[in-house]
Amino acid sequence: MDLRGNHRESEPQRQRGTLTDLKHQAAEYYRSNEVPQRLEEVLNTMFYLRPADFYGHLANYFSKLSKPPVICRLVGRKVLDGTGHPTLEVEVSCQVKNCDTTICSTMISSHAEILENASPEAVDADDKERHESVNIAITWIEESLNELLEGLQPTDQYEVDELLGEYFTKKAEEEEEERREAEKEKEKEKETQEIMFPPPPPVAAPSGKKKQAKLGKKISVVENPIPPAEPAEPVIKGSMAIGCISLAVVKAAATTSDVPLYLQIASMKHNQDLPQELFMPLPMITLLSYGKSSPGKLNLMKEVMLIPPAWLTAKKSVEMSLDIHKQIMKLLEPVSKGQPSPSAESKKSVRDAGKKAPPPVIKKMSHLGCIVTGSETLEQPLTLIQTACTNIGLELGTDLYLGINCAAHELIDYNKGKYEVLSGTLKNPDEMVDMYVNLIHKFPYIIALIDPLRKEDTQQWENLCSNLGSKCYLIAEHACRNMSKHLNGQKKNAPKCSGLVVKYINETKISDLLEMTKLLDGLKHVSVFGSSDGESCDYSLVDLAVGLGTKFIKLGGLSRGERVTKYNRLLAIEEELLDNGMLCSRADYEFIDFTEEEEEEEEFDCSDLAVEIQLTL
């Protein structure tokens, strides 16, 4: 028998058998993934549709059947904000259709405020803290958070936020433990020093008459002691990684779902049901700044803001603000050159002809994107804006309104227990309430006061709400700064107010914003989405404000690229909603009468907010 012949015959048979097995495996593989049915369905449909791009239609059809994208990589970078300070950028990459693809990146503003007129030492310390915070945030991302979120879908926002919250809580506890250990070490060192070098015994007072105070010598005495300021809230270094990643993930979800970010946020707020209509937040546009660092006597008005009527579009609001800005520049121009203003020329008498021209008014552009100039009185800025409006045929109180960011916490003199409203003019908290009541009575077109008092002046906040709550919005910004602490029920002494300025900083997450704005809506109190001092060119905050449905958005002035970028995004969203028939008209301004008994149960303060949110979570 020829064994070689059998061997030659068995090889093709073996190959045919292997090929048959492969065909059966392939058929089963395609059948299990419903490929024949899908192909039959799309080919039959295409025969009648006859698309111009044959393979493009196939690609679109099968792309809808692909697995949802999952997060595969997070990258943290140190970048610069609009003021040249370091801040954090997070880039999200997802696995989409078997390929790792960079989806989007986002930046978050630093928690720190811009230091004005600060000492060189304070500036150096602030700069060092910023760099350390960003570096630690990048370390968190590279060493832990990248691996923690890998494999999650970007649409799983609540799961992502829960993991981020747990990680931050762990880091906060570790930092608190390190702080306690450091304090114990200091106490031990202090005790050791006292043992080695005991303090000298107290010197006995000499006998005889008590030393009398010299006649005519003034003694500084606080008339009514004010509550001391609360210790500055420590910010966990690296906490901006939490907020930045949360924002980057929801942005990635919107990008991979091919929807605008504001619609992604709106659907999350409405339990994944896409609303049929959205309204645009009203812009609070900063025109002038007369804060603590301004050249004149006035310190109170850190921001004088234009607020459009509820029926006016964002586009018209911006155009109107630009017209008023041009008029203000014209009115200030003669004064800045040492010449009398047009309004003053008519009132100038002959006997004043020999007098010197008034000192020039210094004009500069603030990091807030508005003009910084000086004023000698509280009324002068308001009269200036009123004159500018009159020159272009606008009427305050009808065509537009004003709001004031008082930033009262920056004006308190703790040695004297008073606010320095004007240089050399001090007022205690009760006098501040009287001043605001008189100001609103004289200028009724002011419909918003932000931070009119410190958060510690709780009784005066209540008095202010009783007197002015039915006439204007009394809004807390610095007084309710750390939103995550309110959500966790850690803030118990926040003042009564009409609403909050919500900022996206530090460990704040998208889910926190949703919870906060939902509760504010339920209590019929205003929410103002505000930008931070050190802004970036990332305009995601505008989408957040539109999607969350906040009443106002506070972006600063119409100068500086990082702020103008956001106004441009606001206009683009308004145009898009209008083209799609989704733009909803806004409700008119409604103020809260805190004196009505039927609304006592709804009176809002941040401590009530914290407790209610804690119960609902």
C-alpha cells in the first residue's frame, strides 16, 4: 500500500473541512450579531431612497448600531486664564467605534479672587498657591481619577459625579488629618520651648495713683460690636480637578450624542426628557466699576450692571449696552482731559472762570471687562448712566434697569466695626440698611443688590429683605460661595436673601448645579449664573446657564476676549433656539414680599436650602 498517496489525498480534504468549519463559524458569528437581517433591512430601504452618497448612508446606518462611547483617557494640563494666572484644563478621550478619539477639553476658573492693591508678599503667596493647586489637580488625574473613570460612558453623569465626590471626600479627610497632625506637632514644639525657656514672671504694677488718660486723646471704641468674620474657608488644593472633570464629561456626552451642551444639561434637569422650549437667561452686563481699588472716594459699587427688561432679546441687550458704553466714554472724555463736562459748562459761573480745572478722572479697563473710574459720591455713577441713557433716548426703569454688586465684605473695617462706603465715610450695618432703602427710593430703577452686607450681619439682611424685598432682588454671592458645603448641610448661618449667584468652581459638580437650581426653581427664588474673576475662553458656562434655566447670567463687561467669547456664545444660542422654534418668552420680574405672612414658610435662606437638599438626596 502506498501511504504517501493517502497522505496527498487527505490534505485537501482536511483543508476543505477546515474551510467548512470556518464558514459555519462565520455564519454563526454574523447571525448572532443580526448582520443578515440588518443588511437586508438597509439594502431594501436604500433601493427606494436611492441616496446620493451610497456608502455614506450605510455608514450612518451602521454607526447607530455601534456600542456607546466609553471614557478611555483623561489628560490634565496647566494653562493660563484671562488674567495670566495658571488654571486647569482637562481633555477627555473616548473609545468610539473601536478607536481612541479625543472628544473635547474644558477649563475651569481658579477659586482665588483677583488681588487688588495687595502687598507683594500676598501676591507671591497667592501665585504659589495657584500653581500648587493646579499641580496637585494634575497629579490626582494622572494617578487616580484617570483609572477610576476608565470604561464609564460619558452619559453616566451621576455615576461619574458620585465617584468624583467619594474621591474628593477621601482627599479632604486626608488633608484634615494632616492638618491636625501638624497642629499637634506645633503644640509639642511650643510646650518644649516653654519647658526649656520658661516665660519671665509678670512685673507687678507700681503702687500709687492710676495713670489717667491724657485729655484730648481720642480712644477708638466700637459703638456696637459686630459679629466677627468667619474664618476663611480652606480650599482643598487640587479640588478644581473634580469640577473640571465633571464638566468635561458632560461636554463629552453632548459631543458624542451630537447635541449642544445646553440641550444635554436641559435634558438631565428634566429627567432625560428634552424640553420643547427654553428661555434665555437675562444678562447682567457690567458697565462701570467703583470698587475698593477705584481712584475716587466711592468704594461701594464694585460693579454697576445693566439689566434689560424681561421682554428684550440678548442681542438687543448687548447692542443697547454698547451704545450706553459709548455715551459714557464720551461723557468721561472731557473730564479725563481736564476739561469741564458738557453738563457742567452750562452751570459754570463767571466767578469760577479763574479756578483750576477739576482733576482728571482716571480711566482703565478692569479684569471684569468694564471701565474703572472714580466717583466722589454715591449718586454720581447713577447720574452718569442716566445722562448717557437720556442722550440716546432710553429711559431707566422702562427700557432698562440697573443692578449693583456692592461687595460689602471688601469694605468692612473690623477695628471700627463699620463699612467704609466712601473714603473717610463709615457706616455701621444698621446705617447701611437705611442707606440702601434711601438709595432704592431715590433710584427705583435699581432692581438688584448683590452682597449688600457681610454674611455675618444676618439681622440686617432680614431688615433689608423686609424693607426692600418687594422692590428689588437681594442676592448673595460671597455670602454663599461654597455651594458644595450648602448641599452637604455644612452651612447653618447664611443670611436670608432673594437668591444666589451660582459659580462653577472647585469641587462643584454638574449634579450639584442640577440639585441647586431645581430647588431654587421650586422655591421661586432667582438663580444667577456668575463667572469668576479669573475667566478663561471656555464658554461652556453659558451653555450651563441656558440648560439649567437660570434667571440671570453675570459675565462682566463687554471687553476682554474671555468675556466677549461668552457673550458671543449667548447670542449664538439665542439665534439657534429662535431658528428651531424653541425660544420661550421670559416671565416678567417678580419680587418677594418677605412681610407677607403666607410666604413665611417659603422664606429662603441658605441653611434651609442645605437641609432640604440633604433630605432629598
